[in-house]
Amino acid sequence: ETGVTQSPTHLIKTRGQQVTLRCSSQSGHNTVSWYQQALGQGPQFIFQYYREEENGRGNFPPRFSGLQFPNYSSELNVNALELDDSALYLCASSWGTGAGEQYFGPGTRLTVT
Amino acid sequence: AQSVTQPDIHITVSEGASLELRCNYSYGATPYLFWYVQSPGQGLQLLLKYFSGDTLVQGIKGFEAEFKRSQSSFNLRKPSVHWSDAAEYFCAVGGSGNTGKLIFGQGTTLQVKP
């Protein structure tokens, strides 16, 4: 059984740039959720994708967008990066909708300068 | 408002001592409750979950948690802590509805003294 993988591990971007983060879900899972974890904080829900559609969104602006592909992998895109976007971005996979058991990847550390 | 409170930001225990990490939640519907552990620079690992049924749930690594609806609490316990348990612990709440959103607490950092 393959776990959740994320790429890249680390990323440094400049304010105003755009970034794409990638996630491969655990085998057998069809749902991907994205979370932002600022330093010293708990993760905050960005959105969830199920069957290639957005299925719930947290309190994040539209410049945070995502995609899910037929193989259930997912991308998180952030446009017009701001300094406050610096965080650990976590992807979690699960089966079906709802807040069931979510299994997290190791995260992508994004630094915006 | 939906929220999770972990009152203890930092806890230090001696190796071999018992541990209890507190978690209180506010959630309008029937909650699903989780405890996750995060080692430095790592993602989150699911320790245990409560969906329904028996209010005392067992998890991995010798952890257990008890759901108390009257107190809106879901405290994590371990009878004897090992040095490898030092990490950040997060309590989270979600619902059976459709959005898949988990609401996390701020976390409790556990330090284990030899």
C-alpha cells in the first residue's frame, strides 16, 4: 500500500509569484483535502476534492485553487503569493466525502520572500 | 462556532509516567473526533478516532481517548510514556456531513524527560 506523497518538499518563492504543489493520494482513496499549517498553529482546511470536483472550502481567498485528476492525484495552486502564505501545506487522502479518516502526506514547506 | 481547544500548549512528563492531553470541542452536529501526532518536519499521523459507539477508543502506540459528550471533551491518555512519544499532538473534529473539513486545535507539544 502506497502512502500519500507530496512534491516538492521545500519551495522558495517571491511575493506576487504563483506556485503549484502536488499530491498523490494513498492507493484505494478517491478524495484529497488540502490544509495550510502556519508555524506553531494547527492545520487549517483549504478545500477538499472528490471525483474531480471541489467538495467544500475553508476560509481561503479565490487565489487558492485546486484540481483533482482521474487518478485522484491533486494540485494546489496559489496565485499572487503573499508573505503570509509561508507555511507547511499538507495534503490528506481519504475514501468518500465527509470528515472520515484522513491520511496525511509529509507536506510541502513554502517560503515566500 | 465550530472550534477545538487544547488548553495545554506545552507539557513535560518523565519517561514512564502517565500522560493526559486535554481536548475540548464546540460542534453543532454529531462530531467525529480525532487525535493526530506530528514529529518535527513531518506530516500528521492518525493515532485514533471516534465516530460512534464505545466512548473509550484505543489507538496505535498504546494511546487511548475517551469521548465525554456532556463535557464536550475527547482527552488523550497513555499509561506509560516513552521518550519516542515526544512530538506535537493535535485534536481535530469533523462531521458526518459532506465537506470533509477537519477543525484542528492549536496543538500540545509533549516533552519527555529521561
